Amino acid sequence: MDKNVFVNDKKREFVTVDGVKYGRYAVRTHVVTEKDSLRNIAKKYVLPNVRPGDVVFFSEKMVACTQGRAIPLRDIKSRRLAVFLSGHVYKNPGGIGLAMPETMEMALRECGTLRILLAAAAHCLGRLLGQRGWFYIVAGRKAASIDGPCHYTIPPYNEYVVLGPDRPDAAAREAAEVLGVPALIVDINDLGGEILGSSEKIDKKLYRAILRDNPLGQSGQCTPCGIIRPAM
């Protein structure tokens, strides 16, 4: 593997899931923008390092950026409802989520005002019952995938809101065509994650477990994709 493929600092190279050992390798790229394409990123940075049996995974945030789904904060005018609702969102240490007016505004646009209001009502009911997470159960993945800038966000995205990727299964298939191995689009952070898209039918529970500790890192690593490799 070349110098752009490595194990991120403080991350384990290997994990064992269901008795099988897997290596996880981060792939460094340049800072990806809407001028890039997923296909070219896969070809330039990942393809030279892929082996048969590998599974490649891409950050949903990177994929969304190539699709033009990163919006400058200055271009988002938040309505009063967005300001009000964002002030009542749980501040997750894994990311800003919808806890700022601009990200909440984009949730209202992406999901519809009625659905977000229903999700807010579900959140209130859940809190009365001592449970969290009901907001996103009702609002759905479009809301959960919206990300705003945090202290560790790489410029220029420290001044952007990034939406979830469009048609993640199709994006995964596009990457897989270039790579010749299965591809995943994932939403992971240091608290866990989800598999948003895949080029073929996979065991999502298995790959969530393999990626649970976020081998891509969550600071300034500039490693928006990685390789899963069964250990020999």
C-alpha cells in the first residue's frame, strides 16, 4: 500500500467480529469539493491499493460534497422556527447535528416542516418517558445525516452545512464499478454509525461492528475513505 493508506493515530488496525479478523485502513485524499467526482476519487486514491476480498467505504459527507450538497452558512437564512427548534436539540459530542439554526433550517427544507414538527413532538414525548432518539426516528435519515461545522471540521467546511448524500446506493455502485470490489457509503463518527448505501446486498450489522470505532478519525486527518480487508 502507498503512503496515503495507513492506520489513523489512536485507531486499531485490526478488529475481530464473529470470530473473523479484519484490517481497517484509512485513505488520505485532498480536500474534496463539488469539483471532484466520487468516481475519480476512487480511481486516484483507492484503486491502486485494492485487493480481491476488500470492501471499500466512503464517508457520506465526502460523497455529499461531490454532489454539491454542501451549503455555505452565509447562504442559509434561518426562519424563526429553525432558531427555536435548534435551541432544544441535544448537543451531541459526536457532532453539531441540528443544534444550530442553519442545520435545523436545512432539515425543515429537506424533510418538510410538518415532519420536523411531528419529530419535535415525538422528542417531547420521548423525554417524558425518559428516552432519547425519537426525533430522528420520526424525522428520518435525511435529518440525521445533516452535519454542521464543529471545532474539528476541515476548512472550508467549517463554514458549511453538509446534507446527506443523494441516492447513496447508486453512489456506492458507481464506486464499485471503478474498484471491482464492494463499496459502502457510511455515516460514522466516534460514537458509532450507520451504513447508508451499498453496492450490493451486505450484512449491515457486520459492517457497523467493523467500523464502530470510526477508523477514519474525526479530526483533521483528511481520510474520507478506507479499506476493510479480511486478515489472513
